[in-house]
Amino acid sequence: MTDAGFIYPQIIDEIRRTSDLHIVGTTSADDLQRLVQRAEHVIIAVEEKDIRAKLTDVEGRLELIKFTVEAEQQAFETTKVAKELLDWLSQRQANQTSA
């Protein structure tokens, strides 16, 4: 899926790629979290404030998992967060293009 319709398509594409890499286990939750934090600072347009809010939520959830979930369960839990983020971005894009 292309990231047309987003004001910041490059960072959205990077989020999608890194989330996919985390889901298959080739990048760490820390790498994903760092990207999410960076994206929060990149996405500043009022039209995409919902994306920024979602990223803030995702970053907080990844941080919480790091400190509250047993080490052997962390990959499973952070993968769920990455999948949910991908689903949310796809749904948001679908809603934007149909509006």
C-alpha cells in the first residue's frame, strides 16, 4: 500500500517498514520505539494530529511493555502493538481516501 494521502508519506512508509520488520523479528522493539518517537516530532500538521496522538499512545505502550512484561513475553506483546499500528494506519488511510 502506498502512503498517498498522508502529509508525511516518508515517515509513514518508514513506520510501516519498521513495524513489518519487527513483526518478522528482524528489528527490535527499541528500534521501533525510537522511530515512533522521531515520527511524533516530524508529524506536526494539525490535519494529522490523530496520527501523532496514536504514535504517542504506541510509544507509551511500548515503554510500558519494556518495564512491566516478562522478558520472554515482550516480543509477543510488542508485535501485537506493531500489528495494531499497521492496521490503524491502513484504516485511517482508507477513511481518508473514501471521504
